[in-house]
Amino acid sequence: MNGERILIVEDEPTIAENLYDYLEHQGFAPDAAYDGHGAMAMLRTAGFEAMVLDLGLPGMGGMDLLRAMQHDRRLWCPVLVLTARDRMADKLLAFEHGADDYLIKPFALAEVAARLRVLLRRGRGPRPQATAFGDLAYDPGRHAATIHGRPLPLPRKSVLLLELLLEASGRPVPQARLRDALWPQGPPSTRALSDQVHLLRRHLREAGGPRIIAIPGHGWRLADAAVDTPDGAHQDHPSGG
């Protein structure tokens, strides 16, 4: 472990202290915030490799913080939700708003550390090599996209999806690969991936960028906005792949 910075966002002092002490003993470099607004301030001023997030925070709740992170890539880091909320609806909502993992209280400290290591290994994986596709430019370091030189604000899931499509440089990306990247613990619904493709496609179309087309039996790929595509190529549900 190389002292990866972990932000603990937990309003219960005893839990926060136990997490802090254990993660520090495991070789992490933890820091703590006790509400959502404090976490936002720390995310803006310091870089963290991952976050352990309680949902039941005073003031700005954990779900609100997830939403803010989803819409501002400068705040982004992998998130392990650690909460007493055991309803499936809360779990699915957290994943929808960008959580990477979800652990229900009571918990074992060793499992928290193990799950963080998985998130960190995933985060150290290869970044997309392609930085441009037609008039679309992408900066992997800042997770920022522009079209015709103008910023293209995107939700977090759309950025992850765009990275994979750019990495393929116009080749089809299988549905399974996209699903696994966006939802390591499984998608919240059978339509979740199609909905995300539809959302990114709309953002690109409105900005005058490349198109996303479905390749039956293979998945989706990027295509130049001026290129004609066969009938059915814009469907959100490619078969197979």
C-alpha cells in the first residue's frame, strides 16, 4: 500500500475514528469529514484516491454529495458507500448516482479495507489512449470533454461511457464491457445501460459531436456525425454483444 489518500465521510465520531485508525494501520492515508459540505470543501482542495461515504449525514446528505460529484468531475473519486440503509431502493439509487460499491452497517473493518483496495486497483487501470474523435476532444487527466473547443459538461456515468468508446477509436465496444465498467456490482436495471447510452448520445448530438451507433450483435461505437449509418443503427438496444 502506498499511502493512498482516503476521505472518510461519517458523522458518527466513534465510527469515523475506528475507520481512520484501522485504515491508517493498513497503510492508507485517511482524512475525515463529518458532513456533506465539509466533504465538498475537502474534495475541492485536496486529491483523494477513494471515499468511504455514509448516507445519513446532517445537512447535505450522502445522496446529495453523490449527485454533486456526478455533475462535477473535479470532485470525482471512487466511492464506497457505508450505511445502515439496507433497502434495495437505497442501494440502487446510490449506484444510479455514481457509487462504486455499497456496504451495509454493521461491517467488518477488514472488509472495508479489502473493498477499498479493489476500487483502487480498478482506478489504477489503463486510461483511454484516444484523446480526440472528430471535433470531440477529451482530457483523461481532468475527465473533461470539449466539442468545437467548447466544454461539454457530462454526468459521471456519461464520462465513463465516453472514455470506453473513445478508447475503441470507432470500433464496437461490447455491451458486457460497458456494463461491467459502469456498474461493477451489477446494473440497477435491465435498461440501465441503454438509458446511459441514450443520455450520452443526446449530449453529443445537442453539442454537434459524433454519433453513437448500435452494431447488432457487437455493441456500440462512435461514428462521425456526417457519416451515414444503416437502418436501425441508432437503436438503444443492440442485440447480442
